[in-house]
Amino acid sequence: MLRSLKDVIGYPLMATDGKAGKVKDVLFGDRHWRVRYLDVDTRSGFHLKLRRIWDDEADSGGTSRVLVPSERLGEPTMGLDRRQFPVNMSSEEISCCPHHEELQPVEEKYQSEFRRFFRRNLYQEQPFATPFTAMGSYLPMGFEYEPTEIEYLEHQKRMKEIAGEHLHSAKAIFGYQVQGQDEEALGTVSDLIMEVDRWVVAYAVVTLMHSFPHRKYLVKLSEVRDLDWASSSMKLDLTKDQVMEGRRYWAYDSVNCDEDGHEYDYFGRPRLGVLMEETY
């Protein structure tokens, strides 16, 4: 079974005794591209999160976000009730899973380190008005804090430690720039496709920018040379021509099939003919 990770994010997690939370992210390793955890928010209803943006140990909701291992996951449902992700655990067992703060992906660790070192939010901008823009514009982030030499060396040490880790966030990869074998800019990462039978991230959906309308292609993650957070890029061992010779991506392709022979697309939606049969 092939499923879109962008679609899976937001699914309710269904434990053996009822709904246990909502999928916030999918974490995977960059060595064998195996899905390691589902990042699940166990809170229900509206909640407001407030914290200081420069805190090193930023509290992201206490123990509300837990990591459910892929070994305990069931297959996401398909059909009219497709927006569910079953898990072979009770709600109490899910609450005992590792907390999100214990196993953060590389991308979040980088951002936390930048917040700690610069004492500023990485993406904070300050509006200002100009004579030419009635609605104002934005100033780039300034560096108001002057670190000591010891703090700078500690920052470099932490950055090297983070660079050696291999747990990545699927949500952070969406939108990465894709570079070819010759460092040519090819396009962006639109989605990641998970092979549920083996719990691996099998393909990246690459939107090429060299044609209009933009075409989407499936690229095997075994062809990915590097994921670089600093440049927000995915580097391939393929040229543009090799990518275009690969498999085209159509969101509504029939890539899944159930026991009754009904066909479904990457999002678990039935084909139009099957939908009409089930409805009427």
C-alpha cells in the first residue's frame, strides 16, 4: 500500500479503546528511510501554547505529544471512512510512549539551537512602514545578543552533534528545494509517499519547475544523496533528464487495492466507479 504522508498528517489516531489523539508528523530515518514514529498530539479541543522563543528546553505542551513506534501501527483506512490511523495500543499505553522532547528530529533540534544561540525566533520579522509601501514591509532579523567566545564554540559543537543525527521530520521536508547531480535546481518536494507494507518512505514527489504546467515525478529515496537543513534542500544522484524519464505522479492513480478488488489512490480515496457503487 502506498499512502501520501502529507495526507496522513492530521488523521485521528484510533486506539483499541477509541480516539487517542491526532497525527502531527511522521518521523523517519535517512539511512534506510524507515518510518520510525508517528508524532501524536494526545490533547483534545482548542489549546493555546505560549513560551519564550529563546528557551533551550522549550516546553511544547508537556507530555501531550508522544511518539508512537511504527511496529504498533495498523494500516491507515481506505474508502469513505479513510481518515483514520489505527494503532494496536490502548490510550493508556499510548500515553506511556516516549515524549516528543526526548527524540526530536534533526530539523527541530537545529531550530532550537538557533533560538538558544541567537536569543531570537529563527523566523521572526519586524514590520516597518515606508513611503513606498502603504501596508509596510519587513525588516530582516537582527542579532541583538553578542555571544562570548565560549558560547560560540559551544554552539559550533552542538551544530556538529546535530549534523550527525539521522531522524527527520516529514512535515519539515515538504517544500525543500531539489538539486540534481550537477547542483542544478530542479524543483521542490511536494509530498512523500510511504510504503505501508514495509513502513518505509519509498518516494519523494518532486515538482519540476522546467515545464508549464509544472509536472510531478516520483523519485526513489535511494537516489537521495543528502538532506540539508541549512539550505532546505534535497540533493539527488540524478540529472534532470533522468528524473523526467522516471514515473510521473498523478494523485488519483489507482495504486492500492483491497480484498474485494476495489482500487484506491495515494490518499486512500476510491476510484469514481467504486465510489458510485458504494454510495448507490
